[in-house]
Amino acid sequence: MSILAINGGKAEYNASDWNSSNKATLWPVYTSEDENAILEVLRNRQMSGSEITKKFEKAYAEYVGAKHVLGYCSGTASLHAAMWACGVGAGDEVIAPSLTYWATCAAAISLGAAVNFADIDPVTLCIDPKDIEHRIGPRTKAIIVVHYLGHPADMDEIMAIARKHNVKVIEDASHSHACLYKGTMTGTIGDIAGQSMMTGKSFALGEAGVIITNNRDLYERCISYGHYERTGVANNFNSSERFITDPELIHFAGVPIGGRKDRMNQWCSALGLVQLKYFPERVAKIEEAMQYLCDEMDKLPGLCTHRPAKGSGTTKGAWYSSACHYNPEELDGLSLDKFIAAMVAENLPVGPLGNFPLHLHPVFNEADVFFQGKPTALAFGQRDVRQGKGALPVAEAARSRVFRFSRFVSLEYKNEIDRFVATIKKVIDNRGELLK
Ligand SMILES: Cc1ncc(COP(=O)(O)O)c(C=O)c1O
């Protein structure tokens, strides 16, 4: 029986096997067409402005099937604007899943609101619809949903709760490019979505993001918040009845209400136009490769990959940050930490979850953003919705039950995929060594 690398045996891979020359896992895919599009922006000295961005917004709106897309300098900025557009202000509350990246909800604090964190569903790892309704109070303005690691959240249940209580739904679609929920593109189901397009994301443009919405009013609010050169033009973007007839808002033309300059830079927009052309075909290849890989991984004891049921119309799109549920009870109690350490010693591209439960983070509990001598979460008359350790057990346990692994981009690399699975199997088969 082979000796595990963690115990002095030979590692199955070299660390350099996963660098940018490995086409099996290389993502994003950029070609000379992407390079030329960026160079053209540079040569034409068009880095600022929004002409190319407007073209990208139109193309992306068509791709996702939404009426409006607005480009942002980051996903963080897009989510901030989406919250403000939904009316989140001082003294309000939003509901968000505890296990996510901070940008899903941290802007609530800078708007003077509090975050009422909900637990996650143990299977989807997205906000648990059963943990939402009892959290809604008179000041709740929005439920923020993250399609975590590309697994769509249970939108039917969430939308039903939101509509019943007249609360807006903001999708954080930063992990869910190309992911479908029952056949509909994530990011187009709630009232508005914010989405990151930074380098690590499935649709990767550098530092960029978008809002997506079918609601003209929310779109225009986002423009007025941080897209100064587009604000206040009644016959252009602010064409809805209210904005045309509200002299106050036209009066604000040229100065963003949010005091922000949030637009996407045009290098990113030019890159986005090229990326979008090839995205659907690349996503289809990823889907085929990842379904095969997950089928093989699911044959191993203790592992159950994080993916929607096949044939449900719900998909993981471009498979951002693939994940696997880990059941130590099926592996003689081997802890996930030890299992990951042994896989990493073999130089497998795997790792622990990158996020931690936000309800325990001091920014959401103690930070005094407005220098008022009290935590912002309470400073504007909110109920105290802060929660301590033990309050959201599924989110708190996730790091000991789930690990992440690499995305393979095509079934062309089936041999590489088989070797990857065989190496995981080597660790599982030799777990006795790790338990000593
Ligand atoms: C779930 C989630 N929301 C929001 C963001 C913020 O996006 P950005 O980094 O583009 O600001 C990220 C990642 O960066 C994220 O993973």
C-alpha cells in the first residue's frame, strides 16, 4: 500500500502541476482577442467614460435575460448600490446568510443598518428559507440571497416569503455566473442582483461588477447613487414617470446622491464583450467535465459533491469554487482538517471553505462606523439582532463539513480528472495511517 505524502511518501503531484500551463484547470481562458480588445481601449485612450461599458451592459442583459444591467467598479459597489436602491437606510435591517463573503452585506453597516444573519441550509449551503420569516421585523428592507459557491438558493420559497411581507430580495450572484434556477438565470429572479466579476470569479474581468434588474425604478436609483454622468437626464436613463416629474431628482443631475463614482472601467467592459461571446460554450464544457468528476467523487465513501439534482433545470453554471460535503462518520471519524492536510501534501488543488460565519465578526456586532459611541448595529434605533456563538449551527459547522476542489474545464482532460479522483481515493484508502 502506498505511503501518504503527509507521512513521508512521494507526493502524487508537484505543486507546479497546477500552474497556468495546466490547461485542464486553467481559468479564465484569455486569447489574443481579449488582449487586443483591451489594447484597443488603451490605444484609443478610452479607459474612462462609459460608451464601451454601455455596449457591454446591453450584451450582458441579453445574455442573462434581464431588462437592465449597470456596470460597476466592483461587486462590492454593486451590492452597496442595490441595498440603497431597495431603501436600506439608517435604522433598517437586512437579512443575509451568515456564511458568505463580507461584501454580501457589509454595506448595510455603512448605510446605518443592521444585518440579521440567518443560518444556511446544510445541503445547498445557501440561506435556509426556514430561517428567514421569523426574522422579518417592521424595519426589514431586504433579504439578501447568495447562490453560494454556484449552488442556486431555493428562490421559490424565498420569493414567496418576501412577497408576503413586502420585502425586497437582493441576489448576490457573485458565485453564480451562468447558474440556472429551474431554468431561469440566477440574478434575474429577485428584485435586483449585485454580481462580482473580479479575477477569481467565473466571469472574470479584473475588478468589476454589475447590478441586474428588471425593475426600472431600482435601475435608475442605482444610476443616481453612483453613476454621476448618467444622472438626471430625463430623456435618457431617468425616464420613468417619477424621475421625470420629480424636480428634486432632476435637480440632482450631475452629482451622485451616494457621493460615489462606481462605474466600470472600460478595459473591463471591452474584455467582457469578448468573454461573453465564448462564455456559453465554455460553460457547457465545464458542466460536462464537472458532472463526470462529481459522479466519480460521489462513488468514494464520505464524499457527496455540492450540486443540484441532475435534470432539475437548476445548474451550477460555470462551477465557481466547486465544493464537496464531507462525512467523517463514514471515514472512521477522520477529521476534515486532517483529510485536507493529507490531500494538500499530495499537492492536490483542494482546500477548506474560504468564508467564515459573519454573525460572529466584530464589524457586524461592535463597529461604530458613525462615531456615536455605540455599535452601528444598534445606533439608529434598530432592534438588537446580534447573535453569538452557537446561534447559527449549520453556518458555524460548515468549515468542518465541506471542502473545496479545483474546477476542470473540459472532459477532454478525462485522464487528468481520473488521476485527481484516484489521488483522493489514495488518501481515503490510507486513512488508517492518518488515524494513528
Ligand atoms: C459572495 C460575494 N459577494 C460579493 C463579492 C464582492 O465582489 P468584489 O470582490 O468584486 O467587490 C464577492 C467576492 O469578491 C463574493 O464572493
